[in-house]
Amino acid sequence: MRLVRVAPVESAPLVAADLSSPRPAPGEVAIAVEACGVCRTDLHIVEGEVPARLPVIPGHQAAGRVVEVGAGVEGLAVGDAVGVGWMASTCGACALCRGGRENLCPNARFTGRDRDGGYAERMTASARWAYRLPEGFNAPEAAPLLCAGVIGYRSLRLSGIQPGGRLGLFGFGASAHLAIQVALHWRCEVFAFTREEHHRRLALAMGARWAGEAFDDPGVELDAAVTFAPAGEIVPLALARLGRGATVAVNAIHMSPIPSFDYERLYGERAVRSVMNFTRADAEEFLALAASIPVRARTETFALAAVNAALARVKAGGIAGAAVLTI
């Protein structure tokens, strides 16, 4: 399913295309895609809010099996179960890459934006950026872990939440419903803020102590918060719920403007920080943790040809958990 022109998802801009199977270049593997998660970032690309190479095949939560190995690849073989995430490659030479912050590389390329992704039967990927899938997970279960799960895990870490702390999750979609499982494993008390009633019910069913809307008061100060909604007005509301010295981690690649707010909301050494991509170490740590907890995605599956409808459901907040294409 290929994007040739950006347009509102309601106009079904992704169209079926019959292309030749991609062959792996040196250092790459070819993957038979079995499932691909549907991410809000894909929606931003389809609707032109995040720029992309066109035409492009979106999708960056792809899980499947290696079907061909390019020259020079070590550690992966035909038949291995692997997954591919948002980051497709980095330069490896800049100060950020050398300093362990490859997620910030200014020369990074991204799956489903700069190179074709997983809304397809076949794709190629750099072997260095392909991850072995955890044992015991089939492809539809594993696919949401490859972006929603990993970026949620990085967001928790950047929020500074400590085991046993009070954590606020603002928005309760694909990423938050995975992050809560990690937070509960860390014995945190979780407070879910979301506008959708069915998302509040899901949060409580998964173990949240409290659930309400973003402007509601849970009656306690939070030790950390993560915002997942692409709505700038949520940031001051999250700040207002923090105790002193606490941080709001903003997990969004694109969002509406953040409105002005009184300095008193920030005073007390509170902080707001953005979350940008994730490193391979983040992915490897999270996938190992997901296998040990275990973290389980709640999925609603769609056929590949129904991806426009899946994205429309994501846009409307209609998915309880994660949307996944089965291919």
C-alpha cells in the first residue's frame, strides 16, 4: 500500500501497488512481512504533517521472517524472526552517534519515510537495525512493540519515574497501553488521563489506580508524567499535576502548538522534555524486558488493503490498544 500524494486519510490516499520484490543490498536483509503496526506517525506522514520521500510505502513496526541475506551480513539467517522499527540508519560518525545518542543523529533515515516500510508483503532493512523478536511472540503481537513499545519505554526513562512512584499517562493509545505494563512491573501507581471513555476503561482494567480526563484532578501530585497525545494544550495540564522536581516527557513527533502558561507551573524545578526516536540499545533492552514481564499488546487487526480504514480509526481515537495489519 503506497503513498503517492499526501491527503486526508478519509480520502484513502494509500493505494495498492504491485511492485517487484526488493532485493537486499550489502549489509541488508529482505523480510517477508507478516504483520505491521499502524502508528500515529504513519498518519502524520500520510496527511503531510511529517515530510516524507514520495512515493513511499509507509509502516515502521514490521515483523516477519528473513527471506534473503545481503553480502556481509552476520548474525542473521534465512528463517529468523525479526522486526524493524522507525529508525532505519544513522551516520555512525557524528558526535551524537559516537556519544551513544544515535537517536538524535541529524543524518538519520527512517523506515516508511525515507525508505520503503512494512505496509507491504516484502521489505528490506539494514541488518544492523533489524531486531530479533522475543521468544513466544507471534508477528501481530510483536509488531506494536517495535515502535509504540520501545518509544514508550524510552519515554518512561526520560520522565525519571522511579519504582513505586506516581506516574501520569496523558493519552492512552498504542504506546501508553504498553508503557503501563512496564510501569506496573516497576510497582508504580499509574494515573491515566484521556478523553475517550473506552480508553479510561481499558486503563483501569489494565491496573491504573485512577482514570479521568486531562483537566481532571486525581487528588495527588505526580512524580513524573508522559504525554502521548499530539495536542499541545495537554502539556500545561500535565505540568499542573506534577510535584516539585518532576518531569513531563513529551512523546510526539508532531503536535499542535503549546499554549502559554504561568511560570508558576514550571517553577519548583519542574521540567518539560521531548522524546526523539530511540536507540538500538533502547530497543534491545525493551524487547528483553517485554519478554520477561511479559508485555502483551491488545490488538485490533486489519487486512493490508484496509490500511486507510485502520489509519482513520487511529485518527479518531477508536482503537483500544494497537492497530495491526496482518499480511
